[in-house]
Amino acid sequence: MRFHLKIWRQERRDTPGKMVGYDVDGITADMSFLDMLDRLNERLVDKGERVVAFDNDCREGICGQCSLYIDGRAHGPGHATTTCQVHMRQFEDGDTIHVEPWRARAFPIISDLVVDRSAFDRVIQSGGYVSVHAGTAPEANSIPIPKDRADRSFDAATCIGCGACVAACKNGSAMLFTAAKVSHLSLLPQGRIEAQERALKMVAQMDREGFGNCSNTGACEAVCPKEISIEHIGRLNWEFLKAALSRGK
Amino acid sequence: MRLDAKIPDGPLPDKWSLHKSRIRLVNPANKRHLKIIVVGSGLAGASAAASFGEAGYRVDCFCFQDSPRRAHSIAAQGGINAAKNYQNDGDNVHRLFQDTIKGGDYRSREANVYRLAELSTSIIDQAVAQGVPFAREYGGLLANRSFGGVQVQRTFYARGQTGQQLLLGSYGALSRQIRSGTVTMHPRSEMLDLVVVDGQARGIVVRNLETGEIERYAAHAVVLATGGYGKIYYLSTLAMGCNATAIWRAHKRGALFANPSFNQIHPTCIPVLGDSQSKLTLMSESLRNDGRIWVPKAQGDGRKPNDIPEEERDYYLERKYPAFGNLTPRDIASRAAKEVCDEGRGAGPTGRATYLDFRDAVARVGRQVISERYGNLFDMYRTITGIDPYVDPMLIYPASHFSMGGLWVDYNLMTTIPGLFALGECNFSDHGANRLGANSLLQACVDGYFVIPYTMTDYLAGERGKKPLPTDHPAFDEAAKGVDEQVRHFTTNAGKRSVDSFHRELGEVLWDSCSISRTAAGLESAISRVRDLRAEFHRDVKVPGGADRLNPEIEKAGRVADYLDLGELMCHDALQREESCGAHFREEYQRDGEAVRNDEEFMYVSAWEYQGPGGAPKLHKETLEFEYSTPAVRSYK
Ligand SMILES: Cc1cc2nc3c(=O)[nH]c(=O)nc-3n(C[C@H](O)[C@H](O)[C@H](O)COP(=O)(O)OP(=O)(O)OC[C@H]3O[C@@H](n4cnc5c(N)ncnc54)[C@H](O)[C@@H]3O)c2cc1C
Ligand code: FES
């Protein structure tokens, strides 16, 4: 198979970027999208050109490091997937494929397809954890948790922090990401205690980072590799509201 | 050099508590003046950095990914062991200890392994308190399952994403310390050298991967928690960035490297499908709880698997190892898969695969239950291969997965360089010649949360009142200059070949000669091939794009340079060990197809000393003594 790629090239944070066209051939259907980009890069090395920088690590859909806008969709074609799990059998021979970085105010471009997602880390740092001491804890089975509750908590906890939700949102909102963490913890008795405080702090940090507001279009849910439901946003709003009320805000 | 493992005296079950009670302490006011560098933010690094931060030390933590949450611990699927005995099936600390010692084929240190088993129970408590959503039973209590090499159910899991959930727990703890100002996080940073002055570790040199700047960091102690080097084979279950660079450069500065050839080849991975694959995805060992492994009885049987009748299938693990069946340890299962494929009975388009079949399990418990247990793994398999495992059996084959070898450490997890510690997969300490499933998440957590916070304090008590080395010290200049020169060498070399092409070739050499099975002749020829390849690499590698910016080719080049060195050491190690043990199977040392260990001559840890570029590495031996377990022929029959 052969493809025509149009890829965003930008040397550094502060230099302008543009779409550049490349042809790749010798691609097989069972290659992954990133194997295909490796192939392109190997050709660029042969020609002595700077390779296309793109984030990736685990290549099995769990680390959240890969992040591409492929043909106008976060993580490309397919449902509930990450870019590294996209395979070339999902494209037609001869296709032109557009490859761009995540675009959002809170995720500045570092180089080519690589963006700075440290805002997510700071949102978690603002309160996305249970404040337990490292090294001591009560006996695990002393806190029974109904299975369905633990399962629902897991459904939220499965977020890989890739940022597709932000990239897909026209407002660049991080509500789904933040809500997933708030939900994961507030569904568990261990995390209940700080639930309201956590919601307040994380929402405030989200605003500080320049993420936009949520207008409930559900674009985030549609591209989430882990199918995190926008129902969690409801739970975040609820915790936030309770907290705001109880503080007389 | 005499290797002193510093194993505390006293009866095995009391060693750790006696040791802790004798350890020197540092008062809180002094902790604020002590700096610790932690390289790595996986389970081992994040938990250590969070624990140090909480104790009041000043911590700098580094990782090469864009966020600490992405360390490769995230990819662990199956579970974590703990001797909680929640299932009341006869488990206890002693049994976990025995299983681990036996699983490692009597090539690990009793005292370390016992401590691992002893501390296993606390880790589950810790994780649950952090909000890790482990699987639960309908009554609300924690659920368990079995893993290879054991006969009890002691593995805790969070669907197929146990590593992710545990790592997010320690990432939370780390984030909390970053927020409180005790830990400074440096993502997109790669450690490229260790600074040693008067024999003591005093700092590191890193490359800022975004800007290309070479940065210097000084501290009272340096902790490496940089994960495994199984990616040396190029094709592996590891992440693309996994490397030996941090530990290798520490090795070059004097840290001994232990058992480098003990590499685990995991039996159940997605096989090689073409020549452009970058990775072999693991299909978790937990699948062997319900999946049955087989190949056709006849050679070259070209029929579709579902057309092959029951009596013409060879469930070879069940046949050869009836007591453990599909749950035999990994080294044995991998070797058995290679054997049946070598006999010409392999499955799939290349003949280098076996079947992992869920037909009987689906018939027994129903599709729904199987989907609850393994749904995400089945989906992943289908995405990658296009085959639906609910209908057709999976095709699987062994792939490089875990390094039991790593930096030599004593009981305190300190390397042979005072002030340099190694935790998690990058040390050699607990798994001997073969790691049991679900024991390495355990080791990474135990090292980081429960061991290093104590042993580090003891070390730092001796550093009180000392200032960190100034970063303009000549030792820093020398290290930074070396790093800069290497980067410049890559980017200005007038070569023709890409870094990946060298890595693939190195991987093939090692896979052929130093993986599932090894021979003296094969290893000798591999050593000379690796040497030639290394010379060619430095002559002919091509790294376009410049040094002072984000340039993934530079990162890869540095890692491959170190893999080329380590690859040779692995072969030396495998060559000197004239026995078969665990993952190290020397074809010359077998009886009726089973490994033959030689306890008389090889009951030691091989610890290698670097002798300069081109120098023959020097072997040191730490003799292993077994007081509480009796080295026996490992039988899973
Ligand atoms: C696919 C897969 C599945 C697994 N499943 C299981 C399982 O079910 N149960 C189990 O017990 N074990 C499992 N394992 C093994 C287990 O996950 C690992 O052994 C363990 O997580 C290692 O943790 P770690 O903290 O030592 O290293 P890692 O989590 O690999 O972390 C390494 C850290 O070091 C950093 N680093 C590395 N090099 C440098 C450098 N030069 N400079 C700066 N930073 C650096 C990285 O950025 C990262 O933060 C699995 C492994 C794989 C690959
Ligand atoms: S590379 Fe890890 S999720 Fe894609």
C-alpha cells in the first residue's frame, strides 16, 4: 500500500509550523499507524532530513503518550482506540492522510506532532489523589466495597490521560479528564472524605491552565480511547455544587 | 573487590524487623537539608520519590516520558501477588517465599526474597487506601486469581490493567508531594551519566529532551529506578523508550552488573507478523487460567484450528506437566513452545506460533464471564491481528519481556557505588533466574514504599552536614563534556544507516543466540557479531536533525549504543554459566529435555565489573547460601 501524508511540521515551540506533504510506500495492512510513521522517518533519515517528532511509548494503548489528530479525528478512525492501535488496514490504498497535533490552548505545541500536556499533571497535583501517608495503611479488607461500585469507579479510573477529550472539544475543555478522576475517587469510601474539596481544587486548577468550559456536546466521550462516559461530568458538577454551596460561595 | 550483601543476622523471618530496629535515623530538621535524586517514575521510582518527599527530604525525580504517569509499569496487565490468604487456600508468607525461590530456580538471595514475601501484604493495604479499584467479589471483599508457577490464588488484579491502576496510585502520591513542594519533577529528561567523586555517587547529568540542553543535578544520594532492558532485542513487550542507559552508564562508573543474561521470554505474546513490526504485545499470563495451549500433533498440519479434532491436538503443557498444566512457569512454557515449533508443528502463517484456545472455557462458564475476565485483552488482540478470540484460538509466541538481571545491590538496595541505589526491575535482586508472574509489580512497590525509605535513611545519617557537590565541580564538567561529545558524535557523523536498523540487527543476533536457548558456539559467534556491529554503528550511524532540540533519533542512538555494549556482556554472562537454570537454558546442559542445574559450581550471582571500552569484563561471584529452602530439581510435573 502507498499513502500520501500531510503532516504538521514545526521545529520548536516558538517557530511557525505548516503542513508538509510526504509519500510513503511499502506499507502493509497489518502495520500499525506508528509503524507506518517509523517507515516514513527511516526514509527521512536516509535523505538526511529531520524526522517527524511524535509522542509514543507503550504502543499498546495504555500509557496515553501517543496523540495524533488523524484526518480530523483525535486518535484517527475507529472507536475507543489510541493512535498506536490504529492499523493501516483501516485505510484505503492511495489515501491522503492528514496528521496534526492536538490543538488546544492549554496544550502548546513543542515540536511537530508533540504537545505539552503538563497542564494535566498540574490538575492532578491540585488534588487528584487520596491524601494517605506513603508506607502505612489499614488492612485492605477492612473496607468492603460493593462490587458494582468498585466496577464503576474502575470505569472512571481507566482514563489514560492522553488528552483526546480536550483536543476533540471545540472549547478545549478538560471536563471529562477531571471528572474521571473526581468520579473514580469519590465513588470509593477512601476517596469520599476529600470529594468536595478535591472537586473545587481541580476545577480551579483547570481554569488556571486555560482549559475552556464544557458545553455538553459529548465530542470528548466519542473519541475517548477508554470510553469514559460524560455521566462522570454530572458527578463532578454535583460534587462541585455541593462544595460551593457548603462554602457559601 | 569482595561482594558483601550485608544480609543482617538473625533467623530469616526476623531479619528485616531486626534490621529496621537497628537502622540509624535522621531527624526532621536535618532531612530538609538532604537531597535525593530519583531517576524513574514507575512503580519503584514514584513510590520512592513520594515516600522521600513525605519524609521531608528534598527530591528531584526524572523520567523520559512527558509525564511520570506513563512509565512502563502502566502496561502491566495481570496482577500483583500478596500472601494475604484471603481465599483461605493455604497461602502464607513462607509459601510465597518458597514459590519465588523455586520459581527463580535457586539463583536468588533468600533474605531478599523473604522480605519481598513478608512485605507483600502491606502493599495491598497501601494501594487500597490510595483508591486502587482492585477486582472485588459480590460480598465487597477483594478477589484473587492464580498465576503461573503456583497452586494458590494470591494475585490481586484490576481487570487487565493492574499496573495502570497501581501506577496511578503512586502517581497520585507523587503528585501530592510535587504539590507540597518536596519533589521537583523533571519529565522529558534522560539521565546520561552518573557523577562519582571519591567513589561516592554525587549527582547525575541529564539531557533535556525538549531543548537538548545538558543539565547537572547534585544530591546526597542517587536512586535509579529505570525499569527493564528487555527492549534490547528490539522486538519485545516493552515500551519503545525502555532502555539500559541509566544503569549502563552507572555500570561504566563502577557499579557491578549482575546476571545480565537472565532475561525472561514471556510465553504468550502476539507473534511476529511481518518485518516492520515495532513491538510484540503481551497477552497476559492470566489468560492461561482459562485458555488451553496446543499445537497440532502432526507436522505441517495446514488445517484451520477449529477443523482439527480433539484427538489430533497436542495440549503439550498439560501432557508434559500435568500438575501445573497451562500454568507452568514462563521459562518452561516458552521453551516448550519453541520445541514444538522447531519440530515443525507450529501454527499460523509463519509456523512460529502456538494456539491459546478459549473454546472449552467459553463452553464451561459462558462468553459473558470470559468477557468480564479478559474483555480488554480480547479486544486488543482483535485490533492488532484481526482475529476474534471468542471464535478462533489466539496465535501466540514467546517474546522478550523482563530482565531479572540488573545492577547488583546489597540487602539495602545499594549498588557497589556508595550512595547509588537501584530499585525495581533495574536491579537484580529478587527473581533469580526466572521471575514468577505478578511478582515484579510487587517488587517495584515493595522496594519503593517499604524498603528504600528505611535503608536510605540509614545511609543519609552518614551524610548529615555535608553539602551537595557544586555543579561546577570538575567531575560534573567531565561528565557533561562526555555526554555532549557523544551527542555531537551522533549528529555530525557522516554515516549511512538509521539507528533502528542497528537495533533490529542487534535484536536478531541476541534473539538467535542469547534468548530461549543458548549454546557455547552460538554465544561465541554472537560476541564477535555484536562487536562488529558496534564498530559499524559508531562508524556508520546517521542521526539527522541537530542536537539542540527535540530529536528522537538522538535518544534512540544513545540507547542503542548502550544496548550494543550490554548485548556483548549478556553473551559473556551466558557463556560462563555452564549450566541450565531458569530462563538460562544451555542446550549442552539438559537431560531428557529438562534443564540441568549445576549447584556445585554455579550457585552464585555473576556480577560483572566494567574494564573500559574494549576491555574484557571482570567476573565477581556472590555465593548464594540456602538455609531455609533446599535447592531441588524444579519439578512442575
Ligand atoms: C507488558 C507488560 C506486562 C507486565 N505485566 C506484569 C504483571 O501483570 N505483573 C507483574 O508483577 N509484573 C508485570 N510486568 C513487569 C512489571 O510491569 C515491571 O517489571 C515493573 O512495572 C517495573 O517497574 P519499575 O518501576 O522498575 O520500572 P518502569 O515502570 O519501567 O519505570 C521506569 C522509569 O524510569 C524512567 N527512565 C528509564 N530510563 C531513564 C533514563 N535514562 N533517564 C531518565 N528516566 C529514565 C522511565 O521514564 C520510567 O519513569 C509486566 C511488564 C510488561 C512489559
Ligand atoms: S503509545 Fe501508549 S497509548 Fe499509544
